[in-house]
Amino acid sequence: MPEARPPDPPPPDRPPPDAHGSPRRFRVGVIGAGRVGAVLASALHAAGHVVVGASGGSAASRTRIETLLPHLAPLPPQRVAAAADLVLLTVPDDHLADLVGRLVRGGSVRAGQVLVHTSGRHGAAVLAAASEVGATTVALHPAMTFTGTDVDLDRLRGCVFGLTADAAGRVVGRQLAADLGGSAVVVPEEQRTLYHAALAHGANHLVTLVGQAMDLLRATGSVDPAGALRPLLSAALDNALAYGDAALTGPVVRGDARTVADHLTALEALGDDVPDAEDVRTAYATLAGVTAARAVRSGRLDGRAAAEIVELTGAGGPATHLRRGRQHQHQQHR
């Protein structure tokens, strides 16, 4: 009879099972029950973890605890950390290092504990004080926008989490991302700020851009600017994610300088009925110039037409980008 072969070790991207062969379940404490923290804690509870404590100083945070974590009453941060073996830190970026220092000095962080923060800007280095006392530290940032309501729970499915940690922390981070319905991608510590800038530029500035477009449509008499924009913007976003610069359409990529000039004239004539009209004009001109440069770089627009558009929108930044676009195009054809 052949000798029984021992079971294969778990793949490196999966957490080691507990004594019963199941993924480890944590006693979770969340410090900062804001839009992100309360939602993630609720999702971890649904995934089988035990949420043992939550803190939140504002009335909105206390309401989120009552709504999403109704079995809990708000506690001070030190008590939340002391009761948990996984502490979820979901406080503003600039408060994170100070919070960790206070928890460590207060004795609420111990060896074998796991500290996880959700800041996009910071990597694991900001948790160094906890690491020094033997805690496992993890930076796990969800690439998602949050409302702080149960609507967000479904949005976590398929969400990508930016993970920065050492080998032990990566195991925990990957498990948590999977338990939340998503997946983790490793972001090097030194690239963390650039990673966050990319997400903020794409998501936050998109909201500003869409808001400006809606203001302009209202000025034309539209009673449902969101309804007018939704099909167009949904298609543009899908195409941009799938095809990159090849998805560019409109007057800039066609080289229709006269149309761009007419747009700028119409924007100059905006009255006080459009909020922050000067900001709208500046945003349109800047983005038109940068779009022209990207169109040159991708071979969609010749440099002469692009230069005319950049001149219309104003020199400076766009002109610099145009020169770079031309250089990139020239290098591609050498």
C-alpha cells in the first residue's frame, strides 16, 4: 500500500487555514467609522469575521455604526484596539501616524496583532511603530468611492485593493480583499503616493468635470442634465478603459479648430447663472490642449492641427505637452 502523501501547502496568494482547514477569522475592531470604515467592517462581519468594537467621534459616524453595525456601541479607540486581533484604521491620512503612535504608547497594540489601514497615500511604513512591537502591518486601499451606506456593500464585489506589506502582511491582505469580494494588487512602498494620485486624478477630478458639464447643460435649459450625460459618459468611460487614447472622439481629435474656438467663445459669454464660470473656462481650455497633445502622441492628430488648437486654448502647459507629444510621435517613427 503506497505511503500517504502529505497535503500540498497552500498557494502563496492564499492565507494559511486554521486548525479546521478554514481561512482565519479575526476579531475586528474599526477605528474611524466613516464612509469607508463602517462599510468594510460590515462586509467583514458578513464574511464571517467578528466585529468586536468600533469608534467614531462624529454624529455621522455614530449613525453609521447604528445602521451598519447595529450590534455595537461606539467605544474609545484604545478600547477598540485592545479588544481586537485585527485593527482596521480608517481615519484621514494626516491623522494616521499620530493615531498609531498613541495606540502603541497606550499599550493597545501587541505582538501578533494585525493593524490594517485603508489610506491610499500611505504604505505600510506609516505603521512602523506597531511593527516595532511585533504587530503585522498592512496597507490595504480599496479603489472605490464610498457613500457610507449599504449601497457600497455590493460595489465591493470585484473591487481592487492596493496592497503594501511584507510577506506575512500580504497573506493577510489578500485574504481580507478576497473576503470583501475583491482582489489585491501589490503596490511598492515607494510608489504608493503615485498610485493614489492616479486614482484621485481619475475619480475625483472626473466628478468635478461631470459637475461642470451638468452646470453647462442646466444653463441651456436642460431639466435632466444627468439623463442627457449618462449614456454618453458611460460609453466614453467604457471605451477609454478598453481602448485608451483610441477612444478619443470629438472636435479636438478631428482637428476642428473652428469648433473649439466657438466653444471657447460660448464659454466666455457665460453669465452668473453658471457656478464658477471662470473655472469651467480654464478647465475646458487646459483639457483641450492636453487632449490635443495626447492625440498627437497616439498618431490621431497631426502636429499642425494640434498647434492651432493649443494656440486657441492658450500657451503654457498645453504647449509643453504638445512638444512632448510631438517628440514621442517622432521617436515612434524612427
